Amino acid sequence: MILLITVATFAVTGCKKEKPKEEEKEQETEGQNPKLLNKILYAGGTINLPLHRQFYTVNSDGTNEKQLTSFPNPEYLQIHGMSWSPDGTKIIFVSNESGPSIYEIYIMNADGTGATRLTNSPNRLKASPSFSPDGKTILFSTSPKDRLYAIQLFTMNIDGTGEKQLTFFENHGIFNFTSAGAWSPDGKKIVFMSNKDAKKDNYEEYQFYVMNSDGTDATILKTKAKVKNFPSYSPDGNKILFNGNVENKVGQNRLFTINIDGTGEKQITNDQLIVNSPRWSPDGKKIIFGGYTHMEDYMLYTINADGTGMIKLNTKTPATGDVVWR
């Protein structure tokens, strides 16, 4: 949401005088709470090293693209799963910054400085960290310490302490996978993806579930889409956004929304565009996502929540990946 600045007025010989437009614009940019900036954060490759990911920001209209980080690493640096803190001052993410095959959760300032590693367990895969709505807790997925080949949902404090396992699902010997957790706006619920009820190990068996934020009372959210991922609540808490497809084809995803009671499922992008990593705008009126066609490379797009008005953001950075809107 763009911060509206009330221009100070004062009386000079009985008349009101406004500050110049240039001065007003400068004040609107500097010293502003990052939470209130209409910015998009995404991961993209550098010009010389397309697989060496860094963080970038861009305005929601595609202007003012800037590289936010310059993490040193060998030529294959990955960063993904980022989340902005509710007050807009911090960013959490997963990266192999500490080693090519070591993925840990990090936290940094919103300007890209002060990156600090929160986890230190090289043998455990981590994914999908996200701040709770009150900013006190991080939800993420990783493997239990005693079962490195299973993935469950966990929480921890924002300083990396107090790790707590939320889910303990079993599914009769199939590889347990529970991930992509996302908080409801009031912090009382979590939507996630899991194969906890699967009878065989394929992507069509993965389902969405909603549970209480303490890990109890998980109920299935059935969709017509088969292969699916990246569920997230709308800012008003009434809908869930995700990418998926009804053809049961990995890598052929479109955007969908569905009401939280499982009704009103709607595909909102066409079949020509393959999409990934959708996220809501702060006001819930638009959606940002990565997408590509067979004729074009992976780019960032915005679209109205009803599926109209799709716009491609012509960012210069190659290989754009995960994206989040603040």
C-alpha cells in the first residue's frame, strides 16, 4: 500500500502554502516504513551468472528495479521461500549461501543488510519459511532430527530458538512430505500441502489441508486441480490462492483461487501460461507470480484477483524465481 503523506501547511500572512511537489516526493521515498511501500521482492540470477541468485526489488508497475543483495558464493547460489515480516523491517529466506548443498534459513534487514543464519543443521532440508502475522514466530518445513527422510511443519522464534514440531503425520511407509505452510491473516489457521493420506507416492496424491496454528485438527481442502502447490490466504482470509492443474502434469501449472470452505474454485490464468510462486498484493486486489510461455523466458506478471488485467513486468534480471509483494 502506498503511504499517503499529509502535506504540512502553515499560514504565511494569512495564506496557506504547500511544499513543492519535488520535496513531497522525496519525503515519500526516504525514511518510510518498508511495510507501506508498494514493492515486489523476488529472486533472480545475475547478468553474468544466471544460476547465481540474488534478491531484487521492483515497484509493482515494473519500475525502479534494484539488486538488494550481493551474497558471495560459488557460481550456483540459490535463495528462495522468502517472507517479509509484518512490520516490513525483516526478510527471512532459505539459501545455500553457506555451502553448495547446505540449505539453511536466514534473516536479514529489509534493505538487504545484516544477513544472519537462524538454523544450523546441514543434513535437514528446509523450505517455505514465513512470519506469523504478529511477527513473533516463523513457520517452516524441515525433517525431524530422528527422521531425515521425512518432511514436517515446524515453528521457531525469530532468533532461531524454540524449534517446535507441529505435524507428526504418517502414511504407511510412503515418503512423508508436509510443506508449503502459510498462515491465515489472524494467525489462527495454517494451510499447507501434504501427502499424509496418500496411498501411493505421486503428485496427484498430495492434498491441501487447513489446521489450527498449534498443529491440531487438520482437515482436507479438496480441489479439482490435481498437481498443486504454494497455497496462501488472501489478506481478508476468505480465499486461498494456489498454482496447479487439472491434467495431472508436473510443470504445467495455472493459477487458481478457492473459498476457504472449498467452494468457488476458479482458474484465473489461461492454459498458454505456465505459472509458479503466486502471492497476493497487500490489499488482495491483485496477484503477483512468475510465469513463462513456450515462446518467452520466465518473467514476473501481475493479474487482478478475478483473472482480468494481466500485465507482464519487464524486469531486466534473468531467471526470476520466488516472489512476494509488500
